[in-house]
Amino acid sequence: MSKYKKDIIKEAVTNFCSIPADEIRDTFVNPDKDFTRDRKLPLCSLLKIGLLNAGTCINEQLRLCCGLGDDRPTASGFIQQRDKLTVESYSALFRIHASSLTGHTLYKQKYIVVAIDGSDVNIHPNKDDVSTLCTSIAKKYRQRAAMQPVNMLHLNAAVTVPDGFFIDYEIQDLAAKNERTACANMMKRISRVDYGAKPIITCDRGYESFYLMMLADSLGLKYCIRVKDVDSGIGIASRYGDLKEADGCIDAYIDKKYTFCYFVATRPDEYPDFIYCHSNHYNPFIPPTPNKARKGGVSKGNSQLTYYGFTYRLVRFSIGDGVFETLVTNLSQEGFPLSEMKLLYHMRWGIETAFRQLKYDDCASFMHSKKKAAAVGEIVFSMIFHNLCSIILKLLALRVTQICMNRKRIYRISYSDLTAVVRFYIHGRDPTLTEKKIVRELFLTLQPIRNGRAFMRNKKHNFFIPFIYRVA
């Protein structure tokens, strides 16, 4: 791999595993005592073992990392050391790792595209943990749920596409799931980081919200959010059906004044430039109204009209067979015409691929613990491991392109094979393993890309299958 920045993965792993305990000591369960004595499993070894999760038992991970013999720590010793870390510890470790990510792929030479979305991750079933218990699945699958409860954590993540780097996250209990609040928190943190380029935030229609649009605009971020279609009858774009052109497309700027004053909703003809926002909707950008509605819907007067002026761009385009998608954005028409907005939003799908790889290839769905804090830690370690694999994919992309020049099909590196090779490389048990061998192994497992294939979405829920030998 000398042609592709030799030892970059070894360097990345070494930098992560060599994080000193004192740097995150305030986040330990017992800051005064934890990781202060010499043990078989110091913090650096604990972090390395966390990266080697391959869906196997803890003893197998310990054998891979520490080898055989009396010097190998026991599974019980590993669990005791791991339980010294808190949710805040894993968050601090991830921030340190994410700050070292560089070389993001630029869009139009001055932007990086950041996709934000959420996904549920199954954890060990526990019917007494109401905060993570999934009641909707229990109702749908009564017979199966009666035998085994379903517990989940909700992972909200920000991923740079097409690189696939996880740069931020928030993990919530299922009962406290709030994707818009998590998105707002990640937006605020992203705006404070210097990526060397301007971020463009892309979201699916679950994030349709005036608050998120106004927040991104106030933070200096560009955004591209899918909303419900103008023909849906509900949502932000539903009132702008008259802007459709002959082909059904829309590309227009919307300039309105947003208010909590109820009389604006009762007299829309008198206030055509105003949009009424329900008082139950959290939006600190819109000033509070001094004339709240009485019972019966009669206001106390309209002498004081408070509002917030806001402008955005509404884009609607066809995706074939009379099906349309609608976007809201603050990107200009000159720099991002209608055709380019379609390609920009299509890039958002990279986060769906990243979630699938994270759960199954990076083994985020294979938990070793009943404890919620440890489960959060395994998800965080999987995201860090995914970033390491994504670095290799990016470094080898040019070489794969050169190989495919004289072939009929376009090929890509098998991600599942890549994860196995990277784990084999990280644990360092084979001294004969070189970077050149790694590259050769990856090129032996190239997969053809077959465009145009479509599959039905599998909506069946996968239940967590606990194994006693790997649960602690």
C-alpha cells in the first residue's frame, strides 16, 4: 500500500489506541482510580479490542488481540475494565477520532456534503427497560413479542458522502427519540468545526421543519431537505401547488413572514404574506405572540403582529412515471440548477449504505453486553472502525478505476471482505502481512457494479438473538 500513503491505517489505529487516559479522565466512572494502575488491559488495549468486534464472543476478540498464553486477560477482566467507561467516555473518544479525519471529498471544489439521518439498533431484550422497549413491534408481533421483548437505541448520525465518514452522532433511547432535536444539535457542532469547506446538510423528509431550515441558515450552513410533495395536502410545500409549471416542476423562491399570531390563520386574505405556525411547535426564531387566542378561536386583537421573515427556495422535479420529489434549500439557482439539485439529493443515499455496513459488516448489531452504556460503546467503536475502512476505500478508489478501464463492467472493493482484512491487519498477529498483500487480497475480491437493479424493501423487523456466551 506504499503507493496509497503507506501505513496510514496502522497510523490511524495507533493514534486512536494511544489516547492517554488523562485526556478523558473526567468521563470515567471513578476518575481518581480508574486506569491508574498497571494491568493486563490498559486503556490502549481496551480500545484496540473494541475495534476488533467481528460478531464473535469476547474470548475470540481477546485471542485475536492478545494471543494465547497466561498473559491474555480473561473475559471477566475485560468486562471489568470496560465498565469503567461511561457514555461520555465514548463520546469523547469519538470526538478525538473525528477531529483527525481529513481529506474529505469536495463537491464543486468548495463544499462537503453531510447527510443526516437516524436508524434503530437492536440491543439486548429487557422488558423492564421502558426507555428502550419498542411497543409498536410488540403490538404487531404479539405472539413473538410475548416470548421475547424488543429493545432499541436510536442512532442519529452525520455522514460525509460519498466518503462515508461518520463525523458526528447522537444516541437516544427509543422512548426519547427526537430526530429533529438531534439534527439541530449536530448542526450546531458541525458549524463550529473547520472542515476546509462549507458543509451542505442533506436530510430526508422526516426532518421537514421550519426550525431546522432557519437554524441552518442562521449558522451559515447550506441545506437541502426533502419535504412532502405539493400534492400531498400537508407539509411545507402543500400551499404552493399553483407554482407548478407545465411539466410539473417548480424552482421558485418563497419569501414569507412566520408568526404565532392566531388571527393570521383566521384571516388569510388579509395577511397573504404571513404563515401561521402553531404555538405547540418549538421554534425560537419566531417571536412569541402577545395576543393569544381565547376559547372559541377569537383573538384579543391584532394591534401587535410579531413575525420572523425568512426566504427559501422550493424545488420540485420528476423522478419518472409521474413521480415527483420536492426539496427546500438555500442554495442558489445559478450555482445549483434544477438538474444538479436532483444529483445532490441523490448523494444522500450514501448514509443509508453506511448504516447497512455499520450494522452488519462493522457488527454494530452484534452486542456483547446487557448494559446500555456498553452497548453505546460498541456502536461508537463500530463507527470508528467504519471510518478506518472508508479511508482505505477512498485511497484505493483510483487504483480500482484504473483496473476497470479495460473491462466491460465497473468494479468495486467488497466491503465485507475489506472489514475482515482490516481486522486481520489491526490485531498484528501475522508478521508476514504487508500492505502489498492487503491490496492484492482486496483486488482478488472485486465485485461488479450492476446498475439498474431494483429490489423490494424488506420491512420485516429483525429480532435480537442473544447468545449467553457473548453477553455480559
